[in-house]
Amino acid sequence: AAPSLDTRHPLPAAWISRVARLMTQWEMAREAGAKAVGLITADTPPSDVLFAQAVYAEADRQSDEAGERYRALARRFADEPLWLVELAAFQDRAGLPADAVSSYHALIARDARMIRPHLELCRLYNSTRMNESGLARQHGTQARDMYVAAGDRIGEGLAMLCLADILRVGSSDDRVEARKTAEGAKALFERAGAQYNLARAFHYMAVTRAREDPAGAIVEWEQSLAIAEKVKNTGLEATVLLNLGTANGELGNRTQAVEYYRRTARANEARGDEQGAAYYLANAGALTIAYGTRPDEGLRDAQNALAVAQNIDKNFEAFCLLTI
């Protein structure tokens, strides 16, 4: 609604671009970013100029240019923590976890009352790129306790999901605790009507029970998928589709597994991740050739995946060739 109230200000369009990028709606992000940059004038404040240029560069997939603009914001307006938050979030999205961690620690050092950096550090430290579960648990616990003290139930639920993700790979007692923690987060999101995060809660509930009860996990992933599709949580949608494909394959439901892998490929392609789409299309092809009644369809899947994989990933290229 904001652009209709001030048609000449670049910030509303810039923020539309920023949010659309988070939702991986690339075309909307590019269009809004271009509009924001086009509204810059000699009278536009420098912070608005740099932010509009940063979000447009990111939406246009000019990662180096976007990074430079976000860094310029953080340097030039050092007394405004928002811009360091934006830099850290960009570094995370750009696949620079160590840089993002450094920026989030700088935020905490600047103001120990900030909560969000602890939540992001929990997730980053727990990722496969860093694999620091002890530090992840430390920051996740801090984030949860600080959100509770602040009365922020959504933040509390997000911290609980991060902790559940850490606990699920621990001992049997840890896995039980992970399940309870994910269920607690689900209850918080339901009471708040937070559908976007409710989809994530069902996903984490499924993840915590997948080892002991894969059939039950499938039911919860299907609940997660239904909500994610409704609220257009496209990143989660692709993750859940992949898990449904894997879980059905492990249970011997190969027809369902193939369909979920193909849907995963389509979801990744819609998000602009052609390489990721190719991986799951190849998995669908391999299953169809090995177990299906239409190996010709599997052959086409593998050939299409190979066309993307060539000269990018030699191991995956070899898998496609073997499948063909």
C-alpha cells in the first residue's frame, strides 16, 4: 500500500524487492528493485540510495555489487544497527556463513540487548556449512530465554525450532526433547495465527520423528506442505517435497517418491535453482528406470538433468550417465 501513498519515494519499492527476494519471487524482486533505483534523485538521502541499489543488485543476481552496497551502508551509518543486520542477512543468503557470523557477533558486541543475532547464530552454527552444535545450542538457548523475557512468542517459537533441529541428532533423550520442543513451537504459532511459521513447525515435528516413525513423519510433512503452498513459503515447500520423496522411497512407495522428486525439481526451478532442480529430476529418473513401468520417462528425466549438470558437477554428471 505504501507506494500508493507516495509514488515518488524509492523506499517502498525497495522493501517490496527485499521481501520478494526472501520469498524467492525473483521477477517481482527485480521489477520492484528497478523501480526503486529509477526513483532515486539528487535529493534522495544517501542511506535510501545505497539500500535501493543493494536490493536491486541482489535481485538482479549481481552478488558482488550488492555486497559492496550493503557494506557501504554498514560503514557509512555505523550508528544504525539496521544496516549491519541487512549486511549479515545478505552474507547468509549469498553463501558466506563465516562473514555472516562475524557480522552477527559485531551486532551483539554493539548492543547486548539485541536478540535476533542469537537466533541467526543458532541457525548458522547448526548448518552443515559450519557444524558447531555446541555454539548453536548456546545461542539458541539465549535467543529463546531473551524472547520469553521480552514477551515475543513468535521469536520464542523460532528459537525452539532451532533447538529442536539441534537436539534431533543427539541421544534418544535428546530426540524426545526435540519432539516436545517442536510441538511447543507449533502451539505458539497456532495461538498467534502465524501460518508461515506453522508450516515450519510441522516440518520440524516430522524431522524429529522420521527415524522412529517414517509413516507418521510423512503425515506431518504433508500438513507442512499444504500450509507452505497456501502461504507461498517456497523455500520450505521445496525442502518438504524432497523429504516426502526420500521418506516414501525408504518405505518402498516408489511411485509416490518419483512424483515428489519431480515436484521438488519443479519447485526448485521456479525458485531459479536450475542445478538443484536437476539433482532431483535425476533421482526421479533413476527410480523410474529401476522400478517403474515407464523407463522411457526416467530416461528423459536423466537426459534433461545431464544437460544442466555437464561441466558443473562431475560426480553428478557421472550419476546421470550411469542412469542413462
